[in-house]
Amino acid sequence: MYLRHRHWMIRSISSVLVRSCTSLSASLHPGGCSPDLTEGHSKQLMNDVRSKLETIVGASKNWSEHLQSVKERASSSHQLVCSQEDLPYRRMKDSYLEAYLPLGSQPSLREKYLNVHKHVRFGRILEDLDSFGVLICYTHAKTNGRTSPFSIVTALVDEIDLVKKTIQPDCDLKFAGNVTWVGKSSMEVKMHVSQYHDNIYNPVLDATFVMVARDPGNKGAALINPLKPEGPEEENLFKQGNLNKAKRTKLKETSLLRTAPNEEERKIIHNMFLETLDMQTVSFRSRVLPENSVWMEGTKLKSLEICHPQERNIYNKIFGGFLMRKAFELAWANACVYGGSRPYPIAVDDILFQKPVEIGSLLYLSSQVCYTESNYIQVRVHSEVVDPLSKQHSTTNIFHFTFGSEKEVMQVIPKTYGESMLYLDGKRHFEAQAIRV
């Protein structure tokens, strides 16, 4: 039972690699070591991505120097243009990159990626996808200057579809991707992750991120190089980007925060309400939990993170990949407790980065099971920051995760109107994944 998975033809685009000076030996684990990483084949490693991003934006190496780097970056704003027509067109292959995570070739690297079950921590993969997507966009928007005048940040994780239940801990991973759609200041990036096993690369996941270009101070939008598709394949990818943008606009307009549930959804909620009424009391307030069910209010799991400088990104805000990893791990723990077995991730979608998280903030993460069906659990994670001095609360992210369970799970039942809206929202996200049983 898996989600539909979409394979884009990014691998057919000629490779434009950022070369690294690292060479590896594949003699440690021949079955899981990619021949691309043997001696004499210098490739970009995932560990190099962060350092390349720091060089591109001229980021500070130490937290104590960040104010100086901010001042230096602000001076590059004169490189920005006022019209997109002043920027040269880019092709899809211009931004194509590959990066390798040598879990098979470098056993010492595995410790960072392993969980207690000796599988790869998916939260770490989310971090790598976030950094890799940003580097792809900087490659698209490459300038002639020593540092880039753009601040490219993740605006939205549109979707991540997993093909495999687990990722092997001793086989090399290959990340590949490129920009497939460009607006005025936004870019859609498609990435594909595969794992080398049995002498071939096996698909692991497909991801679509939306990135935005900002000015050096990350205060306003910056115009980005337009994209010129070449050939039918690339034209279809570009058209799909336009459709995705239209779909996101429509989903925003039909959000349950803006519009009432449709007729079918209203019937679902009303029927669930009737099924939980205590008919002996004949009272709307007396509710009875059906057999093999759980009240939604009892499915919450929360955590608190202190935002230290160690987790900062190249712009001295909290790294978006870190936020995704923490949210995923909390959601996974909640699904594990709820389902009574070890869950496996199926999909991640519609993660909107509403505002940056400042260093020193208190980060509150609250997860809740909001929809269940058969062996599937839909978990929503709400992220908010609290300024410890002003006590002000601000929502930063809403995360949606779909998990599979090894056994059928209990049905989650909303009790209040607010929980009913969470239930319908979770149902919408679950059904958008088009799960095939």
C-alpha cells in the first residue's frame, strides 16, 4: 500500500555538478557503495552543501560575527534589478545538481542518520532536502559577484511522496534536482532521492519545494531569472508548475479557515455527532465514545525547543530543515503512541513557512492526530514561537504528515466544532495523497 509516486525526468537533464575535492573508497560495502563515489570520481557530497551556501551568501562562520556579515550582505543590494527583463533566461539544466550522502562509503557518517531501529532518520533527510533545494535555486540565480545578493528561503514544502517504507543505513543516497518553474520571485524545485543497492539506484522519494528570492536583508521580494523550458518534457514540467500555483491559490480560498465545509463534509460531521450521542439521556451534551475509537482531545503530544545559535541557517535565523525534523519526529512519536506500533512515513505536504524563527525564541510544537483511516494516521503539527520577554505568541508553521501503521488503528473522533474542522482538514490532506490500497 503506497501513495502514487511521480517521477520527473530530471535525470535526463545533462548533469551540471558542483565538484568537490573529496574522493571515497567503495571497498567498505560494495553492495551499498555507489560506483560514482569510487576513487577517481570526485562528486559533491551532502556535507559540502552547507559550506557552499555559506560561501555563496558570505555568511558568518561564527555566531559572534553575524552582525558584521549582515552589514556586509546589505551592501550588495545594488546588484538587484528593477525589471525581470534585465535578467538573462536560465534553462532547467543550468540548475541541475547532484549530491551524495555516502552512508555506505563512509560508515562514520551513519551515526548521525541512524535511529534506534537501525534505519535512517527521515527527519535528517528533510534537513538535507531543504539545504539542497536552496543550493539548486542559488545555482539558477547565479551571479558574477563574489557573493549573491539574493536571500533564498523555503516558502513551502508542497509535497514529499515516499516510495519506500524505510531507507537502508548502509547504502549510498543520491540527491538530484533542478528548478522546474519560475514566477517573478518564486521558484519551484523538484528533487528526487534514490539509493544504491543491488547495483542500481532505487527510488526513495520525490519532493516539490517552493523557494522565494528576497533582498540581502530578507526584507522584501527580489526578482529572479526567468526560466526558458526546452522541449516537450520541460514545457510539461513548467505547465505543471503553473497548475500547482493555481491549485495552491484555490486551496487557500477554500480553506476551512475561510469557508464553511461543503455539503458532504457537513453530513460526515453531523453523522459522527449523532453516533456519539447518549440516546438514554436525550441530551446534546451527553456524548458516548464509540467502540474502538479515541476522542481527538486525547491525541495531543507537545514539545518545547530553545532556539540556540547552533541551529541557525545562513541568514542567522533558525534553519527550516531543523524545524521540519523536530516537527516530524514529534509527529512520528505521536503516531507511534496512537497506533501502538512503529509507524512509517508516507507523505509530507503543505508545509507553509509563515515567518522566520529568531535565535533565542522558545519554540512550542504541538502535534495532534486529526484523521485516521484503516492503517493510516494523519498528524498535524502546529509550531509557534514565544518571545520570552514580551510573552508574544506567533504561529510559524503548520505541518501535515501521513503515516502508515503495521496494524489497523482506532478511529479518532472530534468532540467540538473546532476539532471537527481539524478532522475535515486532516481528511482533505489525506485524500489529496490519493492512497491506493
